[in-house]
Amino acid sequence: MYSTVNAQFINQEIEAKILVEDSGEFYEFLAIAENKSLADQSFKYEFATFIRDKDNRVKKDSLVGRFGLASQSRERLNKITISRAEERRVIVMLVVYSLEGKPLGQDRVVLNDNNVSESIVLDKPKHPANNDMAPSQDGFFVQGLVVENSITKMGQDFYRLFYSKYYLSGLKSEKDIVIDELPFRARTTRISVKVDNQLVWQFFSNPSQEFLKRQSDMAFNRVVAQLQQIQNTKDQITRY
């Protein structure tokens, strides 16, 4: 899920598509890009999987690359293979960018879906100042994601409030931010916010918009503090 600012332009100039093939013991996910424009162009892409492990941590694996595509043509970019025996929820996502980092095309497929609302926000890639993230051979860096797993309207409302603040702040990070909502007692749920799989904020849900707004503000501040701490730690390691 992209912000509403960008959503109307996705898959217009170039379309990203994931095709699924069943080969018996495995599922094969094929990343396809189609150039709908009248000009030959070059693009970048990220083809990623998100798998939640037994400790409730979200693991992300990405394939990234750069490619050229003639006008009114399509091309297979890459392939991901997942065993049919996989029982965990898996999200496979493809995003195609312009060379300047503007998201142009997006598609996603969910394996073992349990009807939980799960959306992903992918920010524009950039070249980070530090070197903790290794680039691909063409120098393409992967930007961090904001991943949402909500099961109620309260969780969705909190996510929208949090992401609005995140987006307007212009904050950019290489670390993934995950917002989880899990059942607790009766009609109550527990909402947590993690940075790079580290818990930074959690609370019990409440339908009050004022309450959710306060929680989103506090969660955002904790996220910023955690990112600063991560950066400071890396700087200290670099000096030594």
C-alpha cells in the first residue's frame, strides 16, 4: 500500500505483475514488468518476500536489479521459489522504480492468507551515507519498509495516523518498521511497533481517535529515537 499521494500513478506508465506457477512441490513467483509508455526506458526493481517466523519476527529477503525495457514490451525480471509445504504467511512483493527512485509499478501476492489486513509501504530508495547496507552490483540500495498487520478498524486507524506523521516528516530509514495488532482479551487487541524487529512501543487498543492520535505521536517519537540510537551505535563501531 502506497500513500494516497502516489497511488494514482502506480502501474500507469509501467506495470509490475507477479505470476504464480504451481510446479508440484513448489510455487514459482515470476516478476514481470511491462512498459506501457511510448518510449524506451530504464528502471530499477525490488522483488521481496516477507515471512513471519515462530518468534513473530518478520524476515525480509530481497532481489534487486536494473533493467531496460523497450516501448510497449514486457520482460521477466526474476523468480522466487517457495515450497508448497510452507505453512507460514508469506507476502511476495514486486516494485518497479524509475532510475530517480520514483515508484512506478507494484504488485503483491499473499501465500497462506488468513484474511488479516497486511499492507506494505515502500519508500523511495536512496544512497545511504553509511555502509551497513551492501549495494547490488549496479549500486541500487533497498530502502526500509513500513509493514502493517492489523485485524481491527482500530489497528487500521492507528496505522493511518502513524504513517501520515511518518510520511509528512520526511523520515527515511534503511530499517523496516512493523506495526502489529494481536488479539488480547475480549474485544481488546494489543498494538506494537517494531524497528528492525526491536519492540519500541506497544499499547492496548481503544477506539477513541484522540487516544490513537496520542499513541501514534508517542510511537513515532520512539521510532525516531530508536533509529538515532542505531545510527549512533554504527558510528561508534565505525570509529573503532
